[in-house]
Amino acid sequence: MRQPSVNRARVATVSLALVVAAGAAACGPKDNDAKGAGGDSKPRKGGTLTVLNANPQEDFDPARLYTSGGGNVPSLVFRTLTTRNRENGAAGAKVVPDLATDTGRPNKDATVWTYTLKKGLKYEDGTPITSADIKYGIERSFAAELSGGAPYLRDWLIGGADYQGPYKDKKGLDSIETPDDLTLVFHLNKPEGEFPYLATQTQFTPVPKAKDNGTKYEEHPISSGPYKVVKNENDGERLILERNTHWSASTDDERKAYPDRIDVRSGLDSSVINQRLSSSQGADAAAVTTDTNLGPAELAKVTGDKELASRVGTGHFGYTNYIAFNPKVKPFDDPKVRQAISYAIDRTSVINAAGGSSLAEAATTYLPNQKSFGYTPYDHFPAGASGNPAKAKELLKEAGHQNGLTVTLTHSNDKDFETSPEIATAIQDALKKAGITVKLQGLESNDYKDKIHGAKSEPGFFLAHWGADWPSGGPFLAPIFDGRQIVKDGANFNTGFLDDKAVNDEVDAINKLTDLDEAAQRWGALDKKIGEQALTVPLFHPVYKRLYGKAVKDIVISDWTGVLDISQVAVK
């Protein structure tokens, strides 16, 4: 998954994705009145919104972006068949129509999905958007030189696994039919009830074939949204967007498009971003960030200032930080050892290491605690707030380790408050009380990712995290626990190497469901069942807190992204 906060990737590898972008029952902003934030006056059109970010908006090509729901800045330029609902909290986790008239019409077994485009859709140059443009936009995402997007289309579409994109294969994908200018029909190689979620990815953005110039397209992609790109400097480090006069609000229920201009400035230090938003001087009064959180020290300062505290947006994203076990490595092949560690964990100390209870919430389930994922409460190995070392010692004795145990915990050296030394040290201290000596192995970022995602190099005991590509249990559980997704040569995310036919069959059964509420309940039940095997120890779900300028109005933070939605904000 891609994370909507500070990095741009599959969250376990990182991410999308968006960073992470990452919750008790999740909700929208707690520190402010969401609709009234930024002043009492009603939002009006006009002005310039400044976006202050750490990470450049690289690869500003819809084929190369890994963004669920259409992304944040990308969603201002790229419209897709469906998109996320732009509402606060849980309501924002729903998928809604965008370019299409509905979220899709499946056949009986959800292997064929049909979409009809709204009438009157136009590009920035006034030419009409057609179904063939969306088909072409999807096909170009298969080209090797435009790689980077989500892998689902390659996996789901008939013929997708072997297709190499329109530059090499002019014939295109037969599994996408366009019987007329307003109709698309997708043929899948297996039932996928969550196809409407996939249709929010930027690969479903229309691209006019005549305007496609390959890898240079990102410099000036043709807009289908309310804004067009007028400047793209240093591979997305500076983006300037202005109004697309051919966009019509009558065809778009989701984007408010209040500002006249969006000025995205990236490559900034996180401390500088938060300082500028805090001071809120000049143009920074009408500024937001889409990728920089408040850290523990900054949050402490903000909390003590009533005016600053009123300008903090709080959100939750489907994301879990956890301990992973490799049961192929001793002593983690013994379930009792894994259970003992589960009992020994002191989640209070872990949360403190992650920045405190304002920035992290304790987790005992693998699925995030949000309804859309199918959250089903369980705690198979109750450790309480500070661990249960007595129960852990009892299990170790049963496993033949009455004199204790020495293990190595692999973690990242990144100061991310997730898989970093602070978290590892908190775990080390807790396990010591249970007679488990933990040696720490800290690795630099790339070495850490290579090691934990290599089937042959994966350690027995390490820190990991995962975030959903969309708010459902499917993209959360399947990559981690579906045995058919074990990758022996390449990036593997099924860290427990679980290949249980009952689990695999249930994944298939849920994927056939087009009733997403029913599917959510089944994902929650599956999570609870898998949790009995103690292949992971859920630790915490992060909470995102971000400042915004004093002139910013209409704050919307959904459970889909967990961060401020810039398609809704006004600066006048």
C-alpha cells in the first residue's frame, strides 16, 4: 500500500501510496470543528492555496502514481471512474462515482464490470473525454517505462499478466471493451467484488492517445479535473496548478475547487514546514501540508497554545504497526514461543516510544479498528496495558525454555517512530521481564527492506507495518496471509509464509461478494481466525496530526486517507 503521509509507497515496503498515508473507532478531526475550522466565514472561491511538503510529487503521470482514491494533489488534475467520498471520518471510507454514473455494474459472479461515463465530460482543451481514453490510460500503465502504479490490473484483467503496454502492443487489451464512447466493460480472470475500489486508482484516468508523449507526459498531463498543470519543476518539486476552465462542477460532486491557484512547494525539511505553518505569515497563512505530521516535541508545543491547537487536523488511516515472525526460523517455529512474546509485550511503552497516546493507539487486531475494514475486536493473548510476563514465562517453560531465551529483533534505523530503534528498545525492555533477552539488529532503510522482504533472507523476528490500498480488509489481509501470494524470488509480504487452504478459500469467497458491508464482516472474522496462530503481534495504529494555516477553511479528513483533503479547502 501507499501511505498518505510521509512516504509514497506500499506501506509494508515503505505505501500509496500514498504516505501514510496511516485508529479506537476512527473518526475525523478531533481538535477542531471540521467544517468551521479556519474561521467563521463561509468558504468562497478565489486566492492561492500553498502546499508545503517534504517529498516532491514525483512521477506526475497517472500511470506511474500509486494512489488510492485518486490521491491528494493528483486528484485535482486526474479524475477516475470512481473516487473516495469527500466526507469526514467513516463516511469518507466509501467509494463513489467520479467520471462514471455509478460505482460499476457487475455480472452475477463479479468477473465482468460495466461502467457508463457521465455526459459532458471534457479535458482542459475542451475536447470530450471518451471511454477509449480511459482504456488507453489503463493500457499505457502496463508499459515498462511507466511502471510504478498498483499491480492489481496486471493481476485481475484477463491477459494482463503478459501485456506490455500500447507502445509495444498496438492491439491493446481485449479484456477492456469500449462498445461506444460512454461505455467500458472490464473482463476479469477471477471474481473481484471490490473492483469499484480499484477503479479509484489513477491508472483509470483518461489519457488522450494523441497527446501521449511517453515519459514526458508527466510534465504536462492533460487535465480531466478542476485544475491543470502550468508548471512542473525538478520532477515535481514545484508544481503550479491553475483552473481548468472546461471542468464543470455539474459533473463532479466531490471536488469543491475553491482556490484559483495551487502552489505546491516540496523538498522542505519537516521542521521548516511545521514552523511556517505555525507562524502562518504571508502566503503561509493559506498553506497546508499533505505529507508532514507533527512530531512528539512539536505536538507538545502546539498543545500548549490554544490558537495553534485549533489549527490541528487529526485523522486515521488504515495502517498497523506490528511484530512479524518467520516460523521457518527457530525458535519461532513453536507457537508457544510466539504466544509468549505476544503476552510479554508492553504496549504502553511501545506507544510512548511512538510519540505518545496522541500519535498512536494500541492494537490487538491485525485489521485497523475502522468499520470499513470489518474491524472485529479480539485479543487472543491479553497482555494488558503493560504486558503479562508471568504468562509469557509459563508458556516458555512449556516450550522447553524454562531458563529463558535469547533472540534477535531486526528493525530499521530510520527515525520513523514505527520500525525504528525507539520501538525496538521498548520491546527489548518488555521481553526482558519475561526472561527473553533481545539482541537488536538495526539496518539502514534499503538493507532493512531487502532483508525482511526476501523469502530467503527474512529474519525470524522483526518489526513491520502495513497499510491498505483502499479501506477494506481485502488489500490488508490477502497480501500478508494468502499462501498464493508468497513470492520466493522477489518482494514477499506473506512474512509468516502462511499457506492455509481454508484461509485461501475464504479470501476467494469474500472476493466474490459485491455487498461491501457483508464482505467487511467476513474480513473481520477471518482476521480473528488468523490471529489465533500468533504469526504477528499487532502493536499500534498511528494517528496523524497536521497543522494548517490560519486562513484555511473547510477542513475535511476522511478515514480513507487520514489527512486533510485539499480538494475541499478554501482560502477566502
